[in-house]
Amino acid sequence: MVTIFLAQGFEEMEALAPLDLLRRAGIPVQTAAVTDSRLSADEKAADRLVVTGSHGVRFVCDLAAEQVTEEQMQMLVLPGGMPGTKHLGSSPLVDRWLRYAQQKGVFIGAICAAPSVLGEKGMLQDRSATAFPGFEPKGAICTGQGVVRDGQYITAKGAGVCIEFGLELVSCLAGEATARQIKEEIQCQR
């Protein structure tokens, strides 16, 4: 299972394009809401699942980040966007899952500003990576390319390469042939 963590202010394209491409490949994907855990008991449980993107699109996630389990962790994906990236970076739950993924060799994808979260946690030390200009991850060898894969880490520069990023995620889990087939099916010319 691929888990895409969404926090308030995430970049919609960077989450939904990879989600769509992964599902086209037949890969199970779930979205996990990273919300304020201090919601009062009076607030509906469903409120914990609603996340609003940086462009005002309201999105109902499949589950709350607190409900993610180890069995559901084949790949972890962090979309960028502001202030979504800041919320992801400050979430103890996201930190826990990133550490788990790193330790277990689970793929970790991050796009736009989100690779900076990995850099802050020391995960990209001396690894090739890319990110939105100004959000280059600490310790990484920043290539400036659109999408970079180094071992279990897949990073991407921003919304302009979200399809390429999604196809690389597909390639990691379902193989290059499946990624090429989907690329042709969606008429992607890049």
C-alpha cells in the first residue's frame, strides 16, 4: 500500500497526479490526513479527514495519519506546497513513519518543498536529490533535475514534473514497462 500524507496547505497537483498514476498501475493507494490532533471531542471524526490544499481544494482523506499501520507501508509520499510542507515537517506522526520507512528500506517520495523535510531529518545526506529552488534538502547533492531517484528516495522539483514523479513512483513498485505503458496511455510526451 502506498500512503500519501496530506497536511493543510498541500499542493494539490503534487498529490493527486501521483495518486492517479499509481492507481492506474493497479497499486493500492491511500491518503492519510495530517491534521491537528487537538480537535475537541465534539468535533466529528470526519473532520479529521478533511484537508484543504494550498489552492483551496477540500479533500477528504481515506484515513487519519493516526490510523496508518506498518502493513500499509509499501511506499510513503509527501507532496509539497505551503504551508503543507511545514505541517508535514513538524508532525511527530510523519516523523515516525519516515524513520520507519528509512529503517525498513521502504520507498520515500517527496516533491517540491517536501524534500526539505527529508533533509532536515538527515535522510538525504550525500544522496542525489532535487527540490523546488530555495527548498534544497540539507546534506543532499542537489542535481537540479526534474526527478531524481537515489536508492529508496525519489525526489522531484515541483508541480511541473508531477506526472514524471508519479511515473517514477510507478516504476519503483510495478516496473519500468508498466510506467511506460501508462505514459503512453495518458499521452504524456515528456
